Amino acid sequence: MTPLPALAVVVPLLMAAAISALNPLLRRRRRVLDGAAILTSAAVAVMLAVIMVKAAHGEVIYWFAGFRPAHGAAIGIDFAAGPLSAGLACLAAVLVTASMTFSWRYFERVATYYHVLMLTFLAGMTGFCLTGDIFDLFVWFELMGVSAYALTAYRPEERGPLQGALNFAITNSVGAYLSLSGIALIYGRTGALNMAQIGAAISRHRPDGLVVIAFLLIITGLLIKGAIVPFHLWLPDAHAVAPTPVCVLFSGVMVELGLYGAARVYWSMFGTALGHRAAITGILLTLGLLTAVLGALYCVRERHIKRLLAFSTISHAGIFLAGIALLTPLGLAGVAVYVAGHALVKASLFLCTGIVLHRLGSVNESSLHGRARHLRITGVVFTVAALGLADLPWFATFAGKGWIEASASVRGMAWITVLLILSSALVGGAVLRVAGGVFYGLGDPPAEDPQMAEQSSEETSETVADKGRTPLTMIIPAAVLAAAALAVGLIPDLGRTVQAAAVRFQDQAGYNAAVLAGRHLAHPAALFPAGDSGITAASVASGVGSAAGALVLAFLGLYWRRLPLLRRGFEPGAGLGGPIRAFQSGVINDYVTWIVAGVACVGGVLALTLR
Amino acid sequence: MAFFPFVVVVWILAVGLYGMVTSRHLMHLIMCLIVVQSSTYVLLLGVGYKTGAVAPYFFDIPVHTPAVDPVVQALALTDVVVEAAVTALLLAFAIQAHKRFGTLDPHELVQLKG
Amino acid sequence: MAVQAVVTPYSVSPGLMDVLQVTILVLVAAGATAVVLTRDPVRQVIVLSGYGLLMAVLFLAFQAPDVTLSELTVGAVALPILLMLALAKVRKADSVRDRERDGERHGKGDK
Amino acid sequence: MSSRARLWLFLAGMAGLAACYLWGLGGLPGFGHYPGPYGDIINRIAVGQTNATGVVSAVNFEYRGFDTVGEEFILFAAATGVATVLRHLRGERERPARDEAADRDAPPTSSAIRLSTLMLAGPTVVLGWWLASHAQTTPSGGFQGGIVLATAFILIYLAGQFLAFKRFSPVDVTDAVEAVGAGGFAAVGVTAVAMGLPYLTNFLGLGSKPGAVSSSGTIALISFFVGMEVAAAFVLMISELLDQTLLIGQES
């Protein structure tokens, strides 16, 4: 039994403890501190990559303290790493490495706290991905959460971070407690906490109220983390104000981890019991598409660049959930690759925004108009990453979305392609509009919305503005990440490998055998046959279409005032401002209300359709 | 009696959430969150209870005495630690929020919206 | 020894245990309601502390002495201390601000 | 959203949520009928396997010890987070200890309070220590012991002044103790890995007799580290909050 899975969590924890213990010594030795954190996260990334490669031939199972299950009952905690879970954890470690490198010259003054919290955050994400125990999942979820709340409020001298951290912490805590209630419910039925064992126990019977509601409560907490409408309201508050290197992790992996958790819980525990019914697809698909479109619309009207990127993350989270909802191996494989590609380009976009903030001291699209012309390399990287976000071939995002769409049309739901292209184009258009306006000075500066100007003006103390040149430690991670998104899309045979991993992820019987009996099934039984993961004309058309749509929308966004048909002063959708603002109100009472109402709606539909 | 403890669980959750939704003071809201979490303790210990069984300590009783489930108690202990940790962090946020906003009314603690 | 009294349940008959549990559960439900309905934070901390105490008793009746101890130390002592400290800070800041505002209004000659 | 709309939306949602939740709870086997098997298996094997008579501690520090690693680091991250958020910012300084109302020095703590709290501090430390070192035998453990130890520091604060409290718990030392506690726990597990065993395997001798204080190997050791971590984390969080009450400046 290789100790790597345990070490991937424990090493960052030990390093965090060591840094904290040596606080007085390290406080003034920034370089030692940075170096230790970067090396630790890079080492974790390597460990996870090794696990990922090993897991390609069968789940890597690790029983803590050596308590192996006897007669199908687990008495200890296990890590069960498949290629997808190890891959997602590896992605998290890579992003932590990149953002720690970026932070090398970024923060004006930084205590050891930042490094400690980043490392505990990394450990939480890794443990969350690898664990095979439902309560252990909750523990790492909370470690991830607590570290993330604290990192959000890293600049407590400003208002925005405090609002963001409070709303983030309170909504996610409510979600975590609902999840814990679901865990207690399912434990009260099965007397087990191991996901495989629970799955085996509940799949013997028809699903009843307890199983349905336990599923509902557990995924609620995860969907809150995954920013699915109407549980998404905390996200723009938190992502817009956290330090930029932290935003990379929030948007790049933390949100996706919530959705991964929902998929894991479904495929390892509830899938067989609930019977993979059309109702599950229907509910998750509805939530996903609603999120994708709503997030994209909010994204387009935003002027605060970090917040704009946050809304684009919501939109993409919706696309991911829609892909998961298809329940097919090809759909899941598409989501996996899309998540990787999205994480890389989104991280690159955030890092470029960080460079702009570092050099020009603002993240307000209106006031930055044309002011970043001299940041040529940053502009190129930002534009390339924005095109990647719009699913331009052959970015990884393009491959992933192509498979989701292919899988949808096999399942007879080709119409969702339209919505996916629409939301990709809207999001890509908004980000390209920023690129064109800020880095190239195209078009007219957008009208200054006084409220948004006030919101953006606050971003000052994160980094000292107006440095002479961009440090290499900032631009290199951004460029490498954007290039990696392209490279991942060009890996030969990617489709077959990832789809094989997705088939295994969805094979509950195989997972059970691997965890509880230590056996590996040679031929996993797929619920839906594996689809064709080749690049088809339809997928190229869709990728090119959304990228072209994004360019057109960006052009319209920059030049619409000059169009002859529109008279000056016309604001599209101006009348909608009221309801839009009322929904995203920033008031925590509203957010909790929406959570309660959302759970009730999803629960009601589940109850009516699954009984 | 068979389901009364679980009805209490739902009641605690409901009043806790009601408090959070109607709260006009962040400290009040944080304490309501504590109430929401306390419903999970009652649920956890409730599902692990066995009528007539002893606490799982075999210091001075024979090892084979029927005992209640020790696992949920360990889970509840973890839950209590999480409660303490999250509350402490929220209080720190609240103190700083009060300095910046000059109030703890959740309706006024809004810098970003729309 | 006090610990023995905790771990030996035989002194309470099952029927009595039921009555005890139901009574405490009712009190806990009422306690939760009281915590939520107490809108003044300082009073609420005290009510919350009492609620923690009730929960501790409930856990004892659920045969969970370990959780009882934790709930006593955290719910009834440590958290109320943290909450009180935070409230003290907030109220002090309020009073300082009020005094400054008064000072501005009346001018400095009042002292 | 207006308060009224919010309340109605909440009430409707809460009615639905409560109905769902009750429907789910109705599927439980009923109060007092724990179905097993997890807890029953543990109750059957724990004492024989670990020599710990406190089975909850055996679960916490051995069978599900890895959960507790995560739990300790949640507390650790929270304490670090509190220190991060409440760190002294530009323009903030400590206010001299003065009575605000009358603008004079704070009255000294009466000697009766000083004496009685100091007398309480000793037994409190002993109790905390006892709890932290008896995890394996009776209902106690590092967590409860740690918090009791932390309250001893509060007593010292009551007895004297905050400055004395600070002298007893300088932030750097508390930080270090906390990190050693949390890290020590994680390191006990790594020691097992270094010996070629799975993480957190109980590699120490279990002692000869169940229920002895020196029994149960790493359970006692881990409980000690947890006690350290918890005590330091709470002292740190309390002193950070206390510190805030002495701060002025940069209020908006």
C-alpha cells in the first residue's frame, strides 16, 4: 500500500504547522517562506500526478491505520482515488503552486498567515477529492471552507472583503450543516459512513423518503459550494474581493470541487438506489442550464473585472452541472476536461487581472479603458485565455464542451447545445470586451455606473500599484497556464483515456468491489455506452460558433454606441436593473431565504418524481 | 416517543433558520447559526441511541454490556469543534465589519450588489 | 467517584428514562426558540449559554458523556466568552463613537 | 427583497423543507433502535484491539483518527484566520487601560477576586490535565481538557490584567504551542508511515491492562497533542478578541 494518498494531505498540513511554529523566524524571511510553500504544493502536485497515473489501472485504495473492511463493513476511513478524483486534486495543487509563485512579488506585506492558510486550503481540497468516507468528506469540506473564509477576509481594512467573507462563511456553513444532517440520516438507516458500503446497503431496496431526502440534503451543501442557482449568491461577493491569487483557486477549483462532490456522492452512493432516472437528469439539467444562462447575463452587465470573472465562473459551473446531469460517460469525460481547461484559462485571466491591479491599481473596466496598452504581453495572454474561455478550438474547453454536446444529442437533447453556445458566447464576449477595451483601447469606454465605480474604487491595498515593470514571477504563471489549456486540448487520445476514467467513476459496482473487497473489475459495466470522443464537424462548428459569437458580442459591447440604428444614450436592458439588483442584493438574510426556498423546490420535485 | 426527538430536530432547524432570515443584528444571526448547527447534534446522537443501553465506556462494566453507538458520539465531538472554529472566525469578521461599516445590521453590511 | 455515576445507567429505569428524555427534549426545543427570539445580543448570549447547558443535559440522557463534556466546555463556557468579548468590543466602539458625536455637537467646553 | 416578501418566501420554503425533512426522518428505524452495524462492531472489538476502555476516544483517535487530524486543523486554520483578520492594521494602536466613562485609570481588581481566581486556576489546570490524559479510559479527552486548560488562562486574566495574561501567553509562544500540537498529531501518523505502516497506525505498546492510564499506545499520545493544540488555539482566539477591546483608531 503506497502511502502517497495520505502524504498528499499530511505534507501540506505538516508544512503549515511548521511555518506557524517558526513564525518569528520566518516572518522577515519572505523568500524562505515563499519557497517552502511553493515547493510543498509542487511536491503535492507530483504525488497526486503519480496517484493519477497509478489509478488509471484501478482505484488506489488506502485504509488509514490499516483498518481494512471485514465482511463488507468498513471500520476505518479510506481514501479511494480514481483518475478523475486524483486528477482534480492534482489540478488544485498545480493552481496553488501557480498562485504562490504569482504571490512572490505581489503582496505588499504578507505575514506567515497567508502561507499557512493556503496550505491548509490545499490539504482540505486534496482530502475532499480523495476520501471515500462521507463524514471524512464533510471534515475536509469544512477545512477547505474555514481556510477559504479566512483568506477571503485577508484584507480586513476594507468593506468588500468583510461582506464577502461573512456571506461566504454563513451560506456555506448552512449548507455544510444541511449536508451533515443528510449524512446523519443515511447513517441512521445503514449504520455506515463508507460511501461504498452505504451504496451497497441502500441499493438493495426501493428508494424511500429517507434515501431521497438524504440525497437532497447532502447535495444541497455541495451545490451551495458549487454556486448553482439559487445557491450561488455568495460567490460574486466573495470572489470579487478575495486577494487575486486566492480567486484563482476559488474560481479555478473550489467551485468545481462542490460539483465533483455531488457527482461523487451520486455515483458512489445513491446512483443505483435512485435508479438513474430521467427525473435526476431533468432536475440537475434544469438547475445547470438556468445557472449557465443567468450567470452569463450577470457577467455581461458587470464592469468590475474580478466580479465579471466570478459571474463567468457561475455560468461555467452551470454548464458543468448540465454535463454531469446527462449521466453518460462521455458527458462526464467532457465535464472533466472542461473543468481542467476552464481552471487553467480562468486562473490565467485572474492572474492577468492581478497584474493590471498591480501595475495600474484598479480593476474597473470603465476607468481602465485603454490604460493598459503598454502591458503588451499581459494583453496577449489575457486575450488568448479569453478566447479559450469562449471554447475556441483546440483549447481543452473546446474538447470538453464538444463531448458534452455530443453526448446530449445522443441522449436526444441536442437543444441544450444552443443554450451552451449562448452562455459561452455571452461570457466570452464579456471577457473579450474587457480585453479589447482595457488592453487595446478599442471602442468607447463604457458608461460609468456610479454604483460600480464606488465598488471598484476600493481595491487598493492588496498590492502596491504603479510598479515600473511586470515581474516575471507574475506573467510567467499566467502565460504557462493559458498555454497549458491549449496543450491539454491537443493531447492525443485524450478522449479515450478520460472516457475510460469516467466509465470507472460511474461504475458503482466496480467501485464497491475495489473498496470493500479489494478487487478490481476488469470490465466495468457502463450504464450508458461510451460515446465517440473524436472531434466532429458539429463540435468544431459549435466551438467556432461560440468563439465567433463572443467576438461579435465583444465588438457590439465596445462599439454599440456608434451603431447608426441605436440612438445615443440607449442602454440595453436598463429597465431590468431593479430586479437584477434585488436578487443579488448582498443581504445575507436574502441568501439564506433563497437557500431554504431552493432546497424546498428541489426536494419537492425529487419527492414527486422519485417515489 | 419513537419519532419525537426527530421532530425536535426539525423544530430546532426551522427556528434557527427563521432567526437567521429575520435577524437584524449580525451577532444575533451568528447565534442563530449555532442553533441551526445544534440540530445536527441532536440528530446524530438520536440516530445512535439504543433504548436501555449504556454509554460506550467499559472502564467499570463488562465489555459485552449493550452500549449505544460510539461512532455518532465521535462525529458529534468533531461537529462541536467545527462549531467553535466557525463561530470564532465569524466573530472576528463581525468585529472588523463593525469597524468598517459602523453597524452590524445585515441589511447595511453591503458593499457589493447587483 | 463522579465518573462512575455518569457511566452507570442502571439507577434509572427505562420508563423513567423516557420521561426524562422527553422532558429535556421539550426544554431544548423551547430553549432554541428562546435563543432565536431574544433579539438583544447580550441577553441572547446568556440564553445561549443556558441552551448549551440544556443540550449538555440532553446528551447525558442520550448516554453520551463525552459529548456532554464538550458541549459544557464549548457551548456553555467557551463560546459565550468569545461572544461576550466580541460584543464588548462592538459596544465599546459604539459608545466611543456616540461620545465623539456628542462631543462634536456640544463642543469641547462641556468638560 | 422587502422584509415581508422575504418572510413569506422563507415560510413557504421552510414548510416545504420541513415536510421533506420529516418525510426523510420517517424512514429511520425509530428512536432507540440504532440499526448498526458500525457502532456495534466498534463496541465489540475496540477494547480488545486498543486496550482503551473509552470507546469514543478509540474511535476519535484510532478508528476514525484521520477525521480528528482534519478537525484539529480546522481549529488551527480558524485560529490562524482569527489572527489574520484581527491583526493590527495601519492606524490602529493600543489604548491605555483607562476607564472610559470617567476618564481615569481603571480601578484595580479587588484582592478578593484576585485571590479566589488564582486559587481556582490551579485546580482548573489539574482538571484540564487530567481530562487530556485520560482519553483512553473515561469520558474525557484532549479536546475537553484543552478547553478547560484554556479557561485557566481566562482566570489568570480575571485575577490580574490583560497584560499579565499576555505575558503568560505571548502570541508567538501560543502560536508555536498550537502548531506543535496540531503538527505533533499529524507527525505521530507520519511516524507510522516511516515505520512502513499505514498512516496513524497505533505503533506504541498497548500496555498490559485495558483501562490503565498508560495503556492504548498512541491514543494517549494523540490526546495529549490534541489537548495542547486546543488549549493554545482557544487561548489565541480569546487573546486576539481581548486585544481588540483595547484597540482604537481607524473606526469609520
